[in-house]
Amino acid sequence: MLALAQDLQVAEPTYRHFAEATAQKLRLLGVSAGQLRQLVRSGKASPLVTYYSPATGTVQTLDVVQGQYVAEGSPLLTFSDLRTVWVEAQLYPVDAGRLRLGQSVAVQVVGRARPLRGNVVFLSPELSGGSQITLARIQVPNPNGTLQPGAQANVLLDAPASATKSTPPTETALRVPQEAVMHDGAASYVWKQTGERQFRRVRVRTGAGTAATVAVTGEVRPGDQLVVSGAYLLQSEFTLRQGAGDDHMSGMAM
């Protein structure tokens, strides 16, 4: 009897450690503390285990079917909390400079009569590959779930006060396509056609803009022929030939 008691004393810590390790593994697999207590009280394992979501949301995708075998770590479903949604905006550098983190902006969702308010929560520090746009993310409250992911929306930016103050009263702002304006540091330029296959880069000041157009003033006049779709190629060729920042160029043949 003494030997048996000694064996039990030696084995008890081992069994306790094994039970604690098993309970910890079950916790990591998503079994709740209440389910563990129920398992201890019943003294037997159930063939079915209920998993509870750690958060509230709307199911977006269901990746399994009833009776399917799954491996550890396999995704079962994807859900999202739609009480707030993100508006991902594409901005040209001239507009991105007018935003800051935490700023409140107006968002016009297509199909809604009135714009909504949201806050800027992310500003990309770089331009998208192969383009002249940068990305911003605006968080918009959606308590009633009326905003649906994938809906089209436009971010409305107020015209900067400095833009009107710096424009002489004799200048008339022209509205040109966003693609026509190239940005080199803090300066903005357009390419103007001066002859047959001849182009000149002129500096402009930019004002209020939309997703498609922007107001400019400077060495541009109504009737000037500006390069739009090929402006980026001209800018790249100019940089290779003359070096970035050289504004004194009579023309360039292409």
C-alpha cells in the first residue's frame, strides 16, 4: 500500500501537468472557459464542439459545408463588422496635400441624396505603381448598415483658401483634365503643344479639383493645346534629357 501511495504521488503532478497543457491547447483552439468547465463536470468528451465568434459581424464568405473535414488553421468563414465602413479614395498629389489624418471630409455615396461625414484614417506615403495617384482611406459610420461594401462614392474636398488668394484677379482659371497636370515636388506643370511634334513644359498653379478635372492658372490660355494622355511620357523624357527641375526649356521634339 505504501508503494502504491508513493506511485500515485509521483504520477499526480504528471497528470495535472498533462491536463493543464490539454486545457491550454483547447483554449488556443477557441474553446471557451465555460465549455472547459462543462467538460470537467461531465467527465466525457462530446463529439460536437461549438465555436463562438470573438466579435459581431456580417458573414461575407462561407468556406465550408456541413460534414466537411477541415485541417487545423483552415478558414471556415469570413465576416466583417459593418458598423463602420472604409471609403478608399484615389487622389492626385495636389489634392492629397490638402488632407491630414483625423480630418473630417464629406463623402457623397452614389444613390444617396445627402453627403456623409467621415474621418481620414490612412494616407499612403507613396504613389500607386505606374500612376500619379495616391490612396487615402476615410472611415464612415454605418450604424444602420445602409452602406454596402463595393458601392461607389466620391470624396468632396473644399477648395483651399490659399488657392484663391494667390491667384491674381486678372487671371482666369482654366479647368483641365487631371492627367494633364504633372507634379515635380511642390511645383505643377502642363505640357503645351507649340508646333508640329513640338512641346513646351509650362508651370501652372492648381486650384480646386474633382476626380476628373482641376483648375489651373499660369501660362495657359483658352485654346491652348495641352497634352493629356501622353503627359507622363513627355515628363519622363524631359527628365532624362534635361534633368528634373529645369523649367527653362524652349521646346522639345517628340
